[in-house]
Amino acid sequence: MISIVYGSNFLKSAKKLPAKIQIKLSKQLSLIGENPFHSLLHTKSLTGKLAGFYSFRITRDWRVIFQFLQKDKIQLLQADNRKDIYK
């Protein structure tokens, strides 16, 4: 089981998501708590200025950026549309 830390920016950005996306996010958070690399999450290691961070899909168009604090502990940093989140 993975321990999840919710960053303040993540909490702010998650509240701004559309209601349907918030519901899907809660389901995805259950999966990431079990396995951050679950196939349904489509977890990717980021590169460039975001090297060392990871992202997973909420839906096709919505993403969450996170980082590992320890082997069994992650911090969620941001939730946003994929066209905006990597800026």
C-alpha cells in the first residue's frame, strides 16, 4: 500500500476540476494507492524540466503530476488538463 500526501497545489487544482472528473479522480486515487504503475493509470516518467516527476491519467484529457518521496510514499502535486499541466 502506498501512502499519499496531498500537496496544497494539488488540493486547489483538484477542487477546480469538473464534477465528473473529480469522481473519476477519486477512483484513480484508489488505484495509485495500490500500485502507482497500475496499467489503468498510464503512469509516465516525465522528462525535461519535469524530470524526476511522474504523471498519471485521470481521463484521456486530464492528468495528475506526482513525485515519490520514498519508495512507498508519493506526493500529488497538480491536477489539470493535459494541454496546461506540463507548462
